[in-house]
Amino acid sequence: MDRKREKGFTLMELMVVIVIVAILAAVAVPLYVNYVKDAQRTEAKAAIGAVITAQQTYLQLNGRYIGTETFRVGATGQSLNCDLTDALKNWDISVTAGDANGFTVVATGKVGGSTAGRSVTLNYSRTGQAVWTEN
């Protein structure tokens, strides 16, 4: 009698594969989450950079920085010529404390979105170092 050899994986082989996949997932998921947060932070910084450029242009035309400006989806009557359409999907951006020497730009994460509870702030000074703060 010739016994046919059964084909398939043993329980031990399946368990080893499951353990390897679990280890890879445990390493990959936190890295991915940090990657997404870094990308969102970079998006906020790019938008703040656009505001800085618009403020510099406004200073050249008017001799001062604009005092207060808020950028939100659908907002009208903005004095700074600055297109932040893409960044406004995740962030609300405001300019405050404008005077002859500098201003502050704050990007605040949208409530209920993936950036909720986070903020990126730039304290810009013509005479000193710009200071970034991130939460």
C-alpha cells in the first residue's frame, strides 16, 4: 500500500508566519503615523511660508505688516494676497500681533480632522530670529 503524502502547512509554520506579520505591523504602523504627522506639519509650515511672503509684499506696498488676518475655507475680504486653498482643508491659519517689527502666524488643526488638537506657530521678527513652536 502506497500512502499518499498530504500537502499543506503545519500549524507551527502558520504560527511563525503570523508572528512575523505581527512584528512587522507593530513596527510599521507607528512609523506610518509619524510620517503622516510630519507631512501635515510640513503642509502647515508651507502655508505659513506663503503667509510670510504675502506679509513681506504687503510691507513693501503699505509700509507696515497687516495686523490681523484669518484664513478659513470660504472666508472673504482677506487683505493678504495669499492662496492657501490646499492647506485650509486641514488647518485654520491666522495672522496676529502685526506691527513694524514682526507678526505671529498660527496654523491650528481643524476640529474633527486628522490635525485636531495640533498647532504650528511662527513668531516672525524683522530684526531677530524667527521662532517656530509645534504642538
